[in-house]
Amino acid sequence: MSDRPVIAVLVSGSGSNLQAIIDASERGEIPGRVGLVLSNKADAYGLARAGKHGIPTAVVDHKEFHSREAFDAKLVEVIRASGAVLVCLAGFMRVVTPVFLRAFPHRILNIHPALLPSFPGTHGPAQALRYGVRFSGCTVHFLDEGVDTGPIVVQAVVPVHEDDTEETLAARILKEEHRIYPMAIRLFLEGRLTVQGRKVTTKGAGKIPDFSRRNPDA
Ligand code: GAR
């Protein structure tokens, strides 16, 4: 168990994606274990989830640092001490600087509740509803220096219903997030991802059947 590669997960809130990753790891679906949960908020529920599974936690409060770079340098120090080979942002609501990115090149994943490059930043589901798209979804991508702009690893699509609220759409998307984040982590830890420029290729991936969907179904 303890010789499995270590994943560090960074959270700011509920941590339901963290839970999906822990559960997948405990079921043996990903060849790694969560060895650190780090939050910028002491009251993030994700820390309690980690505690229930005996996973070490740390809090690094961004308000205690004079600059983003100083905050990121502390994050890097704590993550390095955990021995993590992969860093997963899971509802971590801070924009990181090159200090953080350069410490873990092509080793940081993020999940975003929209089909990037549409609707980056905060409130992805609300942005999709306001825009009036018929489909939205979620994206796991490698972090780069932009906001939600890095190379895309996995996406999943969900329909937007005409009576959706931000909450109902976000919940439908979140269910898919819980599926694709562990999947992306598995692919990474199995060494099956290659990044070339913007493009990620996946060794041994099956072909997705062509499909045609429409929404509304009228
Ligand atoms: C998730 O929907 C995640 O995609 C989103 O925050 C939520 C965290 O939920 N992240 C962003 O919007 C990042 N831009 P969780 O704490 O229950 O995993």
C-alpha cells in the first residue's frame, strides 16, 4: 500500500472530487494513493474527509503571505515533503504562479466544471446557463500559466436542460467529474499520457464511437 506513488490533492471546499479520488484509490482503480490533502482554508470539508481516511493534511492560509509567490513557495515545500509525484487541484480556488507550476512541470492536473475552452474561471455552470449552450460538461487538464487553458486530458459532456438552475446543472456535471478525475489520474500514473504542445495523446486508448446527439429532443 505505502509503496504506491503519492498523489497530493489541493482543495478549498467540499472536496467531493477528493472523495472520488480516495474511493477510486481504495478500490484499487488507480495505481496510487492520496498521501497529502492540502487546503488554503482551515474549514474546508475536504480536510475532514481526508481525516476519515487517515490521510495527512496541511493548511497553508494564503492570507498569511505577502505575495502569491510566497504562498506558492510554501505550497511547493509542503508538497515536496509529501513525496508526491502528482498534484491534483480539486476545487482549489487560488490562481497559482510560475513558482508553483515550475516546481511540478506536467505534473499538475486540474478539474473544471465546463467544456474548456468555454467558460473558464469561476461559476462554469452559471456561465453555461447564461450563455444558453445545449451541452456542457467538465474537463481535466494539465495546469499551465493561464486560467484553465492547459492541455486537455479528459472531457465529459452533459446536456443542459431548459429548466436547469445553476445547482441542478452543477450537480449533473459534478457526477461526471467524479468519473473522469480518477480516470485521468489513472492514465497519468500508468504513464500513458504524452503532452506535445497543446495536445495530449493517450497510449492504448480505445476509439470513441462517432455519435450524433441533439438537444432539445423535439
Ligand atoms: C468542482 O465542480 C470543480 O470542478 C470546481 O469546483 C468544484 C469543487 O467541488 N472547480 C472550479 O470551478 C475551478 N475553476 P468539490 O470541492 O466538491 O470537489
